[in-house]
Amino acid sequence: MPTATVPIFRFVPLCWVTVVTLCLTGCESKEEVTKITVPTHESIQTPEHLRFLARRKHRPERILAALVPNDKSLWFFKLQGAPNDVESSAAGFRSLLKSLKFKGELPRWSLPAGWRELPGDQNRYKTLVTSGPPPMGVSVTVLPAGKNLTDGIRDNINRWRGQIELPMIQSDDLPAYTETLSSGAISITVMDATGKSRPDAEEASEIDYEAPSEWTKVAPKPFTIAVFEAREGTGDNAKKATISLSRAGGSKLENVNRWRGQMGLGPLAKDDVEAALQKITIGSRTGELVELKTDGRTMLGLMLQDDQQTVFVKLDGDPDLAIRERERFEKFAKSLQF
């Protein structure tokens, strides 16, 4: 550990002379140096604080995205991440765009080899998962096209450029900063730009983790920090499990009974909840795990106290897959850094 030496001066009297009258004699003194060892500023930085500082630094970030007009709608296909990760899926992304067709208002496409399609939610039409490595999510969303298509394309290009701290451009600059692809009669505007991630306070305050490479990261749902999917098999018969990381409030009793409700199970009394929880050591903290089972479904729910809130790690899906993924689930939970 780096240290610094700090001198401390003190005076040690060498003699004392008894006086009868006013100050007939004096005292002599000698300076003596004592050395002690104290930590320097750098040595008191905890690993957690150093990770916090690392997340606050800018990192290279690349966005490969496309805008596709169809009637009164403007469709968006977006792939974002570390430059090398995006590059590994760039050829497949362009192949996807060139396969686009519209059947009425909705797009159709041919997935590149190894890619998968996941259902959408209230925020997006679909999520496409690339083959990687690493697997990445391509978001597919739609907005009204607006009255002026060129202005709409420019505004969305600038929105993406702002996300990676690049300056805005004007409509006249679009040819210099975009390219145009065609799929039949469909004209596709593509932006491929590299900038810097935005290290805002919210991102820096989130949880650091190491996810298993066997899991696929998918679009986070409302109130979640990260969501992953584990899968075994292909097609309609594939076994699936979703793993989520989130943070919220509520007591152990409330959260366990909320999960039981999601499984179609009745609530438990407080003592029964306490008896059902298993202790798991995670760094300097102790987490509490509950396992819930029904026919065809298993849920693992881990609760970990962090300041005034609770961090949740949850696995929900096929029972056989839950057994297979439990070791990875616990390893993922033990990797959490705050």
C-alpha cells in the first residue's frame, strides 16, 4: 500500500531547575523527530470506488442504425455498443436491411444465419438478437414520419449522434454522414458513427456485474437494470428462462408474496417467508433466495439489501432449464459490485 512519511515535532525538556526567585535559570530543549506511517490519498481508494471512477470515464461507442420510411411511418433499426462488438454484427445488419419488405404497414425480413427474433413490448416492435460474438440486440421501433421526411431523418440522426456526444448536422450534411441502401423500391438511410459513451451519474451509480457468456442480453424492461435470456433448443419447443436484475423497495414479505402472485401461488405469513429463504453470501453482504415452483415453471428470486433499497436477481422460466442455470445464476449474483 503506498504510504507517506509525516514528521511530527515535539519538545523534550532536558532539565528542570528549581527556582526560588524569578527565573534565575531557564530550561533548554531539544527538537526530536518521530516518524509515523499514514495512508496516502491513492491508497484509500476502495475497489468499489475505483470501479465507479472507471464507469465515469468515456468509452468508445458505435451506433449502426437505419431509418426506413413506409407510408406515414418511419421505422428504426438500431445496433449500439463497443465498436468491435458492433463490427462483428455489421455485415448481418446490412444483410437484414437489404432483405426488408413491407406487407401493409408492417415490415418483413430474412434473419441472417444464427440471428433470433424476440417479441416486442410497449417500447419496440421487435428485438433481433445477433449471432455475435458477442450476441447483441437490434431494436426495431416505429414512429410517425411527420410532414417532412428529410427533417425527420435529420432529427433522428442528430438524436443518435447526441447519444454518443457527436455534434449535430444540418439537412444538407446528410449525404456526407449517411449512406443509402435499397431493398427493392425501399430506400434505407444508414448511419454508422463512432463517438463516446455518455457517463452520466445514473449510469455510474448502477450495479457492475459479470454475466455468463451463455446468456443473451436483451432489451431491459421497465424498472430493470439488465435482462438476459437463457435458452435450450430451437423453434417452438425451445426451453427458455429470463434472468433480470432490478432495484426497488418493499419488505421481504411483500416481495416474496408478489413473486408468489406472479406464479399463481397464494401469499405466505411472515414466519413462513423467513423459513423459506436461503442465505447466500455476496461479497460483504448476505442475500436471501427463495425458490418457487409450479407445473411447467420455476422462479429463483434473490434479494440483496443495498442502502434503502433492495436489489433483485430473478430467474423465471422452464424448470429443467432453471436447474441447469442455477449455478450460473448464483455466480452472476456473486459477481455484483455496487
